Amino acid sequence: MKYWRKPLDLAKIRESRGKVVLIEDRCKGCGFCVEYCPRDVLTMSSTFNKKGYNIPAVIHESQCVNCHFCEVLCPDFAIYSLEAKGT
């Protein structure tokens, strides 16, 4: 992690990790989650859902910091993140 100064409790700080969950049938392939993910966890795939839209795919799940930004941006409530187990 990068800080502007070294925290006194640096040894105790742990970075949050997340697990991205996509509800494929709700997704309309707008790409907001892919475009604005701060950690580039998602990419648009060549896979289609039942409605015929291209859906995003998780490519770097280990980089997800569980910021929930994808949830905030999604107009269809088709994506969310959960805190990863063991973190």
C-alpha cells in the first residue's frame, strides 16, 4: 500500500479484499463497472446473457479492494462485491 507518510500502526493495517458478484441476467452491458473500476478487476467479455448483451468478466479478483464503486455505478443493480473470506 502507498501512504503519504508511514503510519505508526503499519504492521496492524490490512488491506480489504473483495469478491465481485455479477447477476448476469440483469446486466445490460453498459460497461460502467469495467470503465471506472479503480483496480481494473473487470473486462468486457465475449459472453452474452439471456437478453443478448455482452457482460463483464472478472479477470483480476485478487486486486478487488471491496470499494463497492461498481455497485454505485451500475444502473441495473447487476453487480456487487462482498468481503472476501479470510481477510
